[in-house]
Amino acid sequence: MTQQYIIGEFSALLAGLERTAEEGLAEVVGNLRREVEVSPLPLLPQLAREALKLTDKACWLALDQGDVRGFCRHAETASALHEFTVSANILF
């Protein structure tokens, strides 16, 4: 995978979370997304861990609000993000 592909895919996955997250969390996800887009590859593992923590937080917020659909969307994003970061050798 090329560096541009990895960053683009990572950013796209975060965009999906950003669109569906609560307003305050969406802003944090958006900031992380922009950081991913300008960071060198060696920083991506740290950013991936942050992204996975945010998907976890989004899942818990959805559950706290009784939003089953939101939880399912966030869980799908978390799964896709984890799968991608492992296959791209960002996380082990």
C-alpha cells in the first residue's frame, strides 16, 4: 500500500465516524482526521490508537442514549478501522 492510500483510507474511515458522532465528539474526530492527513507514517500508530478510543467512546455514548442504530454504525466503523490499521501494518 502506498502512503497516500493509507492516509486516504484512514481519513475516509474517520470521516464516516465524524458524520455520525455526537456534535462534540464529531469535532474531536474532525481534528484527528486533519492530523492524520498531514502526519508522517511513523505517527499513524499513535493516531490509530486515538481513533479506536474515539470509536469506543462513540459506541458508549450511543448506548447511553439508547441509540441502537448509532451503536451499530460506530461498531462497524470501529471494526473497519481496526481491520484496516492491522492490514496496513499500522497496528499489530
